[in-house]
Amino acid sequence: MKSVNIKKISQLAGVSPTAVSFVLNNREGVSEETRRKVQEIIKQEGYIPNINSRRLSMKRSFNIAFINSETYAMFTDAFANGTVKAAVCKANSMGYNIMLLPEMNLKNRDYLTTVIGQGDIDGALVMHDIDPVIYATLKENKIPMVAIDSHMQNPPYPCIMMRYEELAYQVCMYLIGQGHRDIAFLGIESLPEFYLRCLKGYQRALSEKNLPIRAEWILSAADDGINVPEAVQNTLKEKLSREHLPTAIFCVNDLTAIGAISGLVQMGASVPEDVSIISIDDISVAKYYIPPLTTLRVDTAYMGEKAVEILHNIIEGKSEGEVFCMDAGELIVRKSVHSLNP
């Protein structure tokens, strides 16, 4: 077995060991031509960098913590799953490992302080927003973090955000354009800031068209952040009557929409013949559900990749972070909305 090290790679490439180190650590300071040349030789020679040497020389762990809420099913929620998968792939490509740290353990500040004190993490990612106690501990110990899909009005930390008020307005205007006048709103209580942003978009759309905003049609499911469809089914059966249904319901996300369709069917209503359903996300199951969901697409993969890029730039000292606002993709028109236009 041949012995290969940075010095040998530099000799074969005709560059300095420093240039090889820059390539290995994905740092700027070398030309693209040099970078490609060094990468080709690394691949040809089968060179595998010694991670412990990198950690010692750069005084970094090359670990990123993914902090998971105990009330949020990160790996069963289809929206979060796509985001997390993309973030992990992006982090790996940049030389980082991902550590999963359940939030239930982090409520004990001593536990988090121990992880930080051992030098086990360079930064942290979190879905949605973070417990203030956890954020204070990270900040005190100068561990950068980025929130993915933050719902706060003015987040105090770097994050990826969607303009949910505008998205809600857009989908409600689509319903109105399809001839709907009796439109209900359906949100979830586990994400109150998200609920309020979507509600504002719904109210603005209906107000602009002088349509009634009926209090009994502004609904929220008392979910636990995990069993969303089941909570939505129960809410519809409790709050709506078969005899006085809206012609359409705007659901704040696809999981809510799936629960709404199931709940309406259990009440004896048909979707979209009796009630049209529209939502936001376009998770993988949306096109396979019956009926397939009309929904506004959110690029969850890009959301996860961008979060890792922002965090990496903070770790590298290239940026202090940013609040990055994403634009939604196209409205995916499927079969869950029925046009009432003549």
C-alpha cells in the first residue's frame, strides 16, 4: 500500500503544500485550475485526509449540530425531511459531519455547555426557531447557528425565511380567481408565528376583494406538532357542519391539507366537488394523494443547502450571518381545486 501525504500530493501537482491544504479544507486562495488539478491527483492517489490532524491544525471539530425539538418530528415530517437531507449532503460535501442533538436534552444548560466545552461542534442548525435558553447558551459560547424556515417577525439570529404572508395571499387570490367567495382558513397551533403570517395573507386577499371573513371559518388545529393530519380531522368535524361548508379551504401546509381532505370525506363531503383544498409546500406525497393537491411549491432542498452555506461562512469568519428571504416556486395546479367560474 503506497503512502500518500500532503507533501507528496503537492509534489505531484507542482504546487505548495499550503495550496493543497486550501483545497482539502475548501478554502479560497487558489485558482480553479489549481483546485481541479489537486482534486484529480487526490482522487487518483486515493488520498484520505487525517481528520484528527485537520482538527488539531485548524482548532475545529468539523461537526455541525442539528438541534431537534422534542415536539417536532423532524424525520417523519416530509417538509423537514427534505430540508434536513439536503443540509446533511451539503455539509458532508464541505467536510462537515452532522450531529443530532435532541432539544429535550439541551434544556439542561450543563449538557450543552459540556458538548461545547469539549470542542465537539463548530456551529448549529435548527428547524424553525430555537428555545431562548438554548440560543443564549450558544451565543455565550460563541457557537454560530442558523435557523431553517424561521417564522419569527424579527429573528435575532441568522436564518432562512419564507414570505408566508405573501404566499398565503397568492394562493387565496388563486382561489378567488377560480370563482370562490366562501373561503375558510385552516392553520395549526404548534407554530403560532407561522399561523399568524398565513392568516394575514388570507385576510388581505379577502379584504381586497371585499369578501366576507367569517370568524367561524378561521380554524386552528390543536396539534402537538407531530400528528397534524389527525388533529386537523378532529378540528373540522368539531367546527364545521356538513350543511354549512365553505366552497374552499386554504390550508397552511400540505400535511394540514391532507388532514382536511380526510376529515371532509369522513363528514360525507367530496373534494373538490363540495370543498376545494389548496395549500403550501408541495411535499413528495402531494401529487400522489387523492385528489392530488394543488399547492405552492417551496424548494426545501435549497433551503437546507443555503443554511449550511450561511453557517459555513460564519464559521470561516467570512460573514456575520444574514436573514435570507426565499421566494416560493410555482403554483402546482392539480386536482384539489374546483373552478366555480361559468
